[in-house]
Amino acid sequence: MSSFLLRQGLVVGVSTFIGDVLVQDGQISEVAAHVEAPSGVKVIDATGCWVGPGFVDLHTHLREPGREAAETIESGARAAAMGGYTAIVAMPNTEPALDNVSLVSYVLDRGARTPIDVAVAGAITVGRHGELLAPLAEMAALGVRLFTDDGMGVQDSLLMRRALTYARPLGVRLAQHCEDDRLAAGGSMNEGVVSARLGLVGRPALAEELMVLRDIELVRLTGGAVHFLHLSTARSLALVIAARNEGLPVSGEVAPHHFTLDETACEDFDAVFKVHPPLRPVADVTALRSAMVAGLVDAVATDHAPHAPELKDLPFDEAPAGMLGLEHAAALTYEALGGQTSDPSQFFSLMSRGPARIAQLRAQDRPLRHGSHGGDLVAGDDANLVIFDPTIDWTVQREALQSRAMNTPYEGRTLHGRVRTTIAKGELVVHEGQLS
Amino acid sequence: MLDTIRGSNLLTLADLSRDALVEVLDTAESFVEVNQRAIKKVPTLKGRVVASLFYEESTRTRLSFETAAKRLSADVLSLAVASSSVKKGESLRDTIATIDALGIDGVIMRHQSSGAAQQVSRYVPHVRVINAGDGLHQHPTQGLLDAFSVRQVLAQRRGTTGLESGSELFQGLRVLLVGDIRHSRVARSDIAAFCALGAEVRVAAPGTLLPDEIAQWPVTVSQNFDEALEWADVVGLLRLQRERGTGSFVPSLSEFTATYGLTVERARRLRPSTLIMHPGPMNRGVEIDSRVADLPAAIITRQVTNGVPIRMAVLYLTIAGSSVEVGQ
């Protein structure tokens, strides 16, 4: 395996200091203010950059199997590496859904051939139909630690209760896409004054908040753990924060599009801005950002959702929901935390340590089949690292993205901060902003 | 805000200023006379090609647009969606690219999805797109012909002409829209037009058929339908959109008729001068009683008649822009 010396970056570990990180044989071997370069080691200048644990995405749609025209495990992993991710959790809403051992194994095996760690979230119910429990214990034995029917929350309250009771002794967490499907009424954007003017059926905030509230109460009843996916309203985030403060086993993520874009983006009927839960009013966007800055959010997760171009060319109400996320999440998080005034440890908490804890990918979680992620940059950690340069400005160009799909809502937008280097599984995967 | 639609697309009335609206109404006045001639044709758009692309059933709007285009001497490509490759799964983008490849100056588009006309306008930026109704969003030419019809009748009563009155007759005019506002693109266009022209608009509907956040619209919601009927100078009825799943929004058609239908009894509350409009097609016996629809105060067929000069004006202004004079 290769050896690297990351020279004079801002090391964001237990403490934050300018120093060197030596990587040898797939592990961090030394971290100090100054480390002598052993002979033959590749020296990477990290001056002016942040050096921290590689990012972990709790919410990646890889589309394989079933919709390889939009993304594959391989192309998604490359996009993730470009975005600074050393581990991603593949969502199970593939075709067919990842609801059994053989399909989960397929994705794990394919993922193992990529430069990063690809963990899998299994489906809670067979086929994600919300009717029968999927074999959670069998999938857990393969190392699956998150289960979700994402795209659709488990609507049936009794089934959700049983799933939580069943999941609890397995030590796994259920991740919920919270939207009451009936209240969402097949809508295609946030319900409000904009949707009413545009003549688009709206998805009310209440559809999300009601299910968040229900699931918090089911957690209280059963003791099972829930991770709340892509919280998009001020109120649902507040509910989760309050439940966590009570000591309930809940966690919550926010997605970059929800803390950077608001519902008015839909005004031109461009389906690239269609996503579930939908883009919300400015007040919610602001509330999400404030909570991030205040350290109240567990994780940023991309909900990276590639779609073939012809599907995003459909009329707004017919087009599929979802947008790309992996390659711009870090810059958008940096921006939301205040840009130049943002706190590096908070940044890595949202992008790496928080999500690694929820996905049980830290060293102390002893992940099966995967290396450890989200560590404190101490000797002995697996070498999953990122160098983030907060001084680079770059413009999003969909043609230049690694993802097979092009449905980025940030086309043409100038972002601040970019991943320069990704070291995953001990190897240099991205260097100087290029895949090696 | 646009101050003219000359050379522009017509996708919505929501971004048109009073001047832009009056310009269309005034231009339409000049085409009324053409429609009364024995030979109802002017060479205004001779050599221009207009495609009519209707993804949704329509009788009067399609006929009206195609008649308007032909009276302006435009060549009309009429795409019957049911018999085209759209049925084989061709996308909107490919369909419009195909038609565009034949060489067109304008496209008249009706679609069941809100925003479809605006999407198409992005695919063919060099072609003028005229929205003939998109989902629940807008039906601009209906809003224009409604305003035109009201101005025409009021001007005649005053012994003046629409052209001379400009927007004056709309100042303080009391317009009441009744029924399925929520699912109505006609309501959205009517509200935009009448409000911009200076009228006062009220709406009356069961709670479930009002749009979300109606409080932020430039209208007031009537709490008492009977009182609102006495208040109104113009009553605009809207079709109960049964095909859009209106069924679960009201308990039954008969309950809707009992509470918000313009029955014979309710029509007695109207002042004799009050005008009754309906964009058609009517559900006689549901939102309007058959006998009320046939009252002299009902200007429903006048609306249809005026559809042609309004659409001639729209085609002329958007496609010819400022390069051709009317009647040349």
C-alpha cells in the first residue's frame, strides 16, 4: 500500500492545529505538528487546507440494479470520491428493491470493487411496499445497520411499530422518509402560496411533520432507534432535536438542497428542482441553517438522486423527484456554516463524524466488511481522509460531474470550497481535484 | 412585468401590466370588424406557420385558435395528439423539436400539466409560444376574452366603444368568481386580468375548492354567497372540474348545486345589469341552471364569439411583433 504525508494542513481531530498526517499501509501512523517524511513517501502539500476524516453520506441513490442509465455503483462511487466521501450508504429503492440477502450482497460486492466503502441500507418492508417486514436479521448479519423504505415512509403505524420492536434487539436503526403519503396528495412541490399560483398540487409541511411526530412517539413506545432522513421544515427539525434532548434514540439529517434552495426555484417549472420532501419557504431554509450553525443537526446527507435527462424533461408534475448532491455537498455545507467564518470541527461533525456514528461505521462500531470512518485522526485509524480547500472557488458544470446523470440544481452556480484530495481505503483516490 | 406582449410568448397573465392587457383588448377591437366581413380574412400573418398542439381535449379553444390563425392567413399545422407519435411515448421535447424542424413561427399549446407551455418555450426559444391552457395554472386567452367581453358590453351600454374606454370601465368593477377556483386555470387568468385592469374581485366557493393561501391573493373571499350575488356587477361561473378529481372535494354535485350553484332562485338576487359569464363547457344543472344560462344577462355565446378576435390579436402581437400593421 502507498504512503502519504499530508503536510501542514489544518488538522481537524480531537483538537485543531496546523500539522502533518502520515499515512502508511492503509492506516494513519502519525499525527503531529511536524512529522519527518520517511523515504519513498509521497508528500502532499495541504497548506491552507482542512485535513479531516473522509465524508460519509447516509443517503445515496446509486440506481444499480435497475436504472443504470442514471447511475451505477461505480459511477456513484466516483462522484462520491470527487465530493470527498470515503463511505456512502446505498439506498435500497433500486429495481428490484434491496430487500434480501442476495441483492444486498450484490451491492456490497460491487461496492467493494470501487475506491470507497459502499455500505447498504436494506429495505424495511418487502419490495418497499409497506406491507410485510423484510428479513432484517438476515441482512443485519451481512453488516447492514440502517433500514429504510426511502422514497416512501412506512405509512402503516402498526407495521412501523412492529418494525421498531423487531429492529431494536438487532442493534440496527430504521431511517424514515417522513411524509404522510395521503396528505402529500401526489403533489409535486411545497404546498403554499407559490404552488397555488403555479397551479401545482402541493405537498404540505404537515405531511412531513405529522410522520416525524408519529415516529418519535413510536420510538418512545418501543425503544427502537430512528434516523430521520432529509428533514426539511423548521418544525420537523425542532421535533427531532427536542426528542433527542429527551434522550430518545433519534437522529436527523438535513440535505444541502433544503438548506440552500427555496420553493421559488420551482417558479420556472424546471423539474430539476423537483424533490421529495419539496424545497420549502425561505423561513425553513433559514431555520435549517441556524440549526446547523448551532450544532443541533446530526448530519448533512445528500439524497443524491440521479435521473436520466429525458425523465427530468417531463412536465413538472410527471417528472421523478430528486437531484444530484455528492459533488457539491461539502461546498454548500461550508457556505451554510458561514463560509470563511465556519467552524472546521462543526463542518467535519456534519459531513463525517455525525453520519459515521449513525451508520455505525466508526472504529468502535466495528463495521463488518468496511473500514472505519469519521475518526479523530489518531494513529491507528483507517486511512479514510479528505483535504478540503476552503479557498477554491469553482463553478458547477453538469457536464463536468462524475455522476452519469446531470440533474444538478446548481448548474452555473459558483461555490466556495472544494475537495482537493480524497484518500480512501489507504489509497489516493482524488488528487488536486482529479480522480486518479 | 411586461408592458406589451409584442414579440413575446404568452404563457401567463400574471406578469402583464395594465398597458399590456389594454393593448391586447384594443388590438382585438380592430379584428372584430374583420370577423363581420363577408370575406373574413386579412393577410397579416401570410407566410407564417403556426402549430396547434393540443394534448388535452378541447373543442372551442382549439377551433377558436385555428379560426383566428386562418383569418390572419397563417398556415396552421394541427397536431392531433391522439394519432401522433406522442401515443408511442415521444417526449414533449422531441415532439416540439420535430414540429420546429418543419419551420414554425408560433405554437399554440394546450397541456394537462401546469407549466408545460413554459417548458416548451425553453426548448424552442426562437418560436413564440402561446399557452392555450396548462393544467391548473393559466388560460391567458380566456382571461383576455372575458375582460374583452365585459368591456364590450359595458361600453355599448354607455354609448361608447371599448377602444375609447381603455381600462376606465374596469375601475371599481365588482367581479365575483364562483365555484372551483382551486382547480381552475380560468380563475387564475381572470383574477390576474381583472385585478390588473382595476376591478375588485371576490371569490365564492366551498372551502375545499379555494386555493391554498387564498388570503395572499389580491381577492376577497365571500362569506355569504347570496350577498355577494347582490354585490356583483359581473358573475363568472367556473366549471366544476370533475375530471380533475373534484369528486372528493365536495360531498356531492347536488350539494354543490344547493350551496354554490347559480339556481333560478339565486339568480333573482342579481341586479338586472349584472353580467353572467361561463368559460364553457357548462355542466348545466350543476354550477348553472339551464334557464339562467339562457338569460339575456348571460354573455356566454358572446364570450365564444370574442374568442376569435382576442386570439387573432394575441397571434398578431406575439408572432408579428411590431413588424406588421393590422389590416395590411
